[in-house]
Amino acid sequence: MLKKLAPLPLAIALVASLGLAAPAFASTAEHAPAAPSAQAAAPAPLLQAAELKALIGQPGVRVLDIRADKDYAAGHVPGAVNTPYGKYRGPKENPGQLPSEAALTQLLQAAGVDRDTHVVVVHAGSDHTDFGAAARVYWTLKVGGLTRLSILDGGTKAWQAAGGALETAAPQVTPSQFSYRYDQEQVVTSEELAATVKAGNAPLLVDARPPRFFAGETRTDAAARYGTLPGAKSFDNAQFFPQGGTTLKPASELKALVAQSGAAAAPAVSFCNTGHWAATNWFVMSEIAGNKSVKLYPSSVVEWSQSDLPMDNQPSRLSALMQDAKRALDK
């Protein structure tokens, strides 16, 4: 449940915190190879298999495989350490909630991740939604203070398709002394977002879910109500991938899509049901298109819907009951 809304002066401050202008940002090269001085320069946020291959075994590089234990054990990128996606997520009632700083500290220390480590996140790549898991992990690492971060485009599937070898042995890792701390300026909470909506100064709210969720025609089980956040704009995260594809479209196309969404420069908040699909939108808008005033609302619609906060596109009570009955039959 949400806490009591902040008084008006605090609400105004929160509005200001969400409305910061985007800083200048050098545009990302269109899937360009990493520069030879990659250890000194900031790594590219998106890597291709050949680029990762060149990094394997280099000091200061840690590959994190976020698949389930059994999938990791069956074969993974050489040298990768297994940190399953669930470790970065909240409880069943809302997986979008943030895990504790202590839990993330323990996880990353055991993986040998330090503040200056170049972390490459590798997902399964089975479908485009797998990218959302990698993007959510990337975001979690970034708000915890890590700055040298990349995602392997297409994940393990793309690695294998490019001829990359897999190994089954888990590497021996020297634990780090890293201490995870959330940068609260990068985390959008229900309280502060509700304050901006109430004040009429909300940033652009981008719903990353498929259109039927936005339209109030379906919901995830953990959500208490159908619909979307007040004034939100629908932008399905699947648009960033070719039809049926598991790798992102070229950077020029991604930037054009971000411009169409209205999030090329304006302050924006990406959300979905539990901050998974929304992480894909955040990653493309922030890390590829360069709009650093885009933020992620991790708890998203599930937490928002469990309160008495207003929602758009809510069906009538009778329609909602009928939709619930249909959902039950479809299970």
C-alpha cells in the first residue's frame, strides 16, 4: 500500500526532481565496435557477440548470466558467473519491488563485481521479452553505483549463433568488497509519481505494455485493477525489435522510434506491470537515444493499482467481472 501523500511543498519538490532537463549526451554509434581503449572509455551499453568475444578473459570484465541455475549449468559464455534474474526482483505479490541493498550487496560481492568492474549482462535471448530482464538488471546495477555496464544484444542465443563456445564449469571468483546503495534520485516511487499527477505536472508517462493492458482489456494477476496511469501514452516495448526478433533494431531506427514516442528529450517515466518491459523502454530511451531524464518506475501498475490512486481506461465493474471470469477460464 502507498504511504500518505506528501504535503504540497514536498510534492512541488518532487515534481521538480522528476522534471530535470536532460544533460548533453554523445549519441551512441549504431552498433559500432568498442574502441581499442575500452578499459579507459565508457563501454558501449549494447554489445554484439564479436565485441563480447574480444572482452572474454580481460581483467576488470565480469559477465553475469542472469538465466536460471539449470540453464546456466547446461552451458554458458566462458567465464560467466550466474546471478539469476529472480535475485534482482521483489516478492511474488509484486516482482517489480526493489530487493534490499543487503541482498544485492551479497549477490554482487559473491560474483566478484566491484565499482569499477565492466559488467556485461547476458540473458537467454529466447524472445524479445528476455531483453527486459537484462535491461532491468542493467538498471539495477546502474542505480546501485556501477557505471561500466553493457548488455549482450540477443543474449546466449545470439552468442551461439555467432559461433561462440559454451562451457559448463563455473569459474572460481574472488569475492569483492562492493557495497550496494540505491541512488534514490534515479528511482521513481509511487508516492512521488502520485504527487506529480495530483499537481498536474507529471512527466511524460510511457506505458511499455502491449496495447490490451493499456486499454484496460486485460491485466496481470498481481494487479488489482485494469487500466493505465492517468494521462499515460502507450508505447509497446516490442516496437524496438523486428517482428519475431530477439535483438534490437539498428540504433538509427531506435532513436526514430523514441522520437515518435515523445521521449527523445522530455522528462519521462517508463512503466509496465512490474518494471520488466518498462526496463527495455528505459534502456533504449536513456542508454541508446541518450535522454538521461527518462526514469524507471520499478513497482509500476501492480503497486499503483493496489492503492486508491486514479487510473485511466478502467472498465465498468460489470466489464471487469466479465474479464476476470474470462481470464480464469483461459488459465
